[in-house]
Amino acid sequence: MSSNANLFHQFFSPWESDSSRPLLTTLDGHVLSYGDLMEQSGRIANGMRSLGLKSGDVVSVQVEKSPQSLALYLACLRGGFVYHPLNPAYKLKELLYFLESAEPRLTVCTDNTPLAELVSGMDVHCWTLDGVGQGSMIDDSESQSEIFSTVASDANDIAALLYSSGTTGRPKGIPLTHGNLLANAKTLTELWGFKESDCLLHVLPIFHVHGLFVALGCVFLSGARMVWLPRFDAAEVSKAFSQCNVMMGVPTYYSRLLAEEELDYLQCEKMRLFISGSAPLSHDTFNEFSNRTGHRILERYGMTETGMNTSNPLIGQRKPGTVGRPLPGVDVRVVASNGQLASASKVGEIQVRGDNVFSGYWKTEDGRTDFTEDGFFKTGDLGTVDESGYFSIVGRSKDLIISGGLNIYPKEVEVVLEAHEQVEESAVVGVPDKDFGERVIAVVVPKGDTEGLETKLKSVCKQELANFKVPKRFVFVDELPRNAMGKVQKNILRDRLHQAS
């Protein structure tokens, strides 16, 4: 590949002589080629240049998933602009914070949305783009030339700006460079065996690392193609298995697929790989999916600041409940509270170092507290590593419960609860307590009737856990609050339970 580290150049330059190769098929059967995306992104990039944007300028984007929104992302890469995706669910107050932090020169959003209202009084250009690919972005770029000379980018130039979930304070901006994204995409493409003959079932949103960088990077670098669904729908996804051979998803996708009676070996016979991430995959989901389809889901671990860090193997043992071994070129370790490496199966903080890891938060002058002296990023995730080198995530450090001076890792309680036949899933949190500092509460999604269930669950916990870990209270709910990527929002549960206590 060329020395130009620009991610678009790395993705598309190998396919310029074969631009007619199919890249994307929509739900209605419309096919776009690699050449089509080259032309569309060229027009949009020229349109942004005509507005006066320069390389390094931020473009904030809050739109629905469409082929045109993909072309917009690629146009930002080509022009050296910083792509800043925003969840379409964000409201006015959240958006104001992001605009003030990111300071975009251009926003792209659906018409008549809070973002359009916010920028109307600002010195910020605004384009519109709706869910079917129409809007002023398309109108303004149609007259532009499709020929655009992709900017020569350094590996350290910022390609994208994403924000943390902000569950422990205001969200932090996370700048990711062309080099960060390319290093991770190259490793994953090889590790997961992507080839030109592959077809990815793309059902993830593209305002997040998983759908935007992990999925697309593997497709573009291998010259593969995609079936492009605007959102997850279990019935539509099941139909698409006949056209695809790889799927990336979050655990919720797989549990919903298991609710489809038709899911079986035959329906998945063309699939070669199912990948899960963004939230822990339960043992039950892993085992039931394997029994129903013959496929053992490949689980991996990553975060916005680092991309992917570990993965279960393509060929070899995929251990349920683990996220596999470190990726080639990525150093991962578990550090105990005393600063020493944790022994096998002992809980500590996961720390990561590699070309995939960002260099520091947006507009933060001193990020040394986020990194160790030897260059490892302190993830804030708590985990273990077994004697075979497989890592497991037990929770976030912010989720650690300290009751009576004793540490309780929610995951170890949740595993016991979810092994019970009457429990669909659970979330264990700590709420303030005058005597103990925090008391343990289990929020449970039951399977069916809850009569007598609290007594049963408390009994099981007492049999398998130290007494101080046994939940003091059980709360039954229809569903757990989750973010767009399927992660349980324990901060919301803590707030609700604290207010109700």
C-alpha cells in the first residue's frame, strides 16, 4: 500500500482498477459499487471544500443510516476533515454540549431537528440529509465534480472524533487518527479471515466504533461487500443470512435472533462467522446459539479509545465468558490495586498499549493521568486473565461496589443470577447505605411469573456467594435500560434506585 496514511486512500486505492466490483446492497436490492462510493464521496468532498472547509475542520453528523451517510463519512476521510458522528437519539441539551466541545465548521443533520435549530444562530454551515438519502447535502453536491484528489494524511492526523458515554461525568472527546484506525482494521481483517469473497451483514449503527470502524474497515481492506440494513430487525436479518457469510452484532441482536423460531442450522448454513461485542455475551446466549445454529459466536473486546484489543480466535477455542487473547501488536495486561501485575484469575484494571490506542482526550492539556509511565492506557475496565492468556471483563471500575469495606464485582453476582432458569438477565448495582457505604441491589428481568422468585434467588446466592455479596434487595423489571450499542446503563439504574430508596 502507498505511504499515504489517509484511511480512504488505504481503503480504496487497491480497487481503483476494478471500481465496478459490488460494495453495498440495500434492503430493496439496489447495488452500489466501489466506484459509486468513490464518485459520491468525491462530489461531497468537493462540496465541503466549496463551503471553505479545510483539512482538520470538524464535521458534526447526526443522521440516520443510509448509503449517502456512508459516502459522507468517506468524503470526510478524503478531505482530511474530522468526522464527528452523533447518535440520532441525542436531545437539545446533549447536542449543545457536543457542539461547544467539538466546534464544528459544518453540521449535517435531518431537517427540523434540534441540531438544525441549534446551529441556525451560529457561524456554522448546515447541510440536511434524511433517512432515504435526500437533503441539501445531496442537492449541493450533485453539481460538483466526482474527481477529488484525496488529501495526503500523516498517520497522526485526526480522522474522527467520538465521545465517551459520559456515565461518570461529562462525555470526553476521543480523537482517533488515521494510523489508529488503519492499524486496527489491518489486524482484524487478517485475524478474522476477511477475503474478497466475503459478504458482511451490516446491521449496526454507524455513529459508533463497532459499525463505523470495525465492520467497515474489514470490508474495505479486503475488497468484500455488504448487505446494508438501516437497523436491526430479527426477521429481516434472518432472511439476509442466505446472501451473507459474516455478521457483527451486539448481544441483544443474538438474543432476539434466538426468539425467532426459524433460526436453525439450515438457515445459517452459508454463514462462516458471527462476531459479538460492545457488551458482555452471556453463557446462555452463547450456548443456545451454538446448539441452534452450530456456530460458536466469536466474542472480542474493545473501546472507543482503543478500537479492538482482544479477540477469541477464528480457528481454535472460543471460550464463552471470555473476550480472548490480545490482538497481534497490542499489549494487554491486568494490574492489581498495588500496581503489580495481577496473578492468574485475579481481578485488576485492564491496561492497553499499541498503535490502535489514542494519544489523549480532546482539548485536554495534560492526559498523563490516563496513561502509565510506560505508555499503557488505563481503561477503567476490570478484568482477569487466565493461565491460557484469555481475558474476561468483570465490569467497570466505576461499577465496583464497596460494601462494609469489601469489594464486590457485579459480574460475579450476575453470573449466579443468570444461571437460574427463571432469570432472563440481570444487573447488579450499589446504592448508598448509611451503615455499609453501599448496599447490593439486583435488578432482574424474569422469565415469566415472579411469585417466590426473590426467595429462590436469595437462596441460590447464599449457596454460591459470600454473604456480603448477596443482594439485599431484588427488583424485577420488564427490561434493562441500554444505550444504542446494547450496554446496560447502570448509572440510570443507580439513579432510579437511589431516588426510590
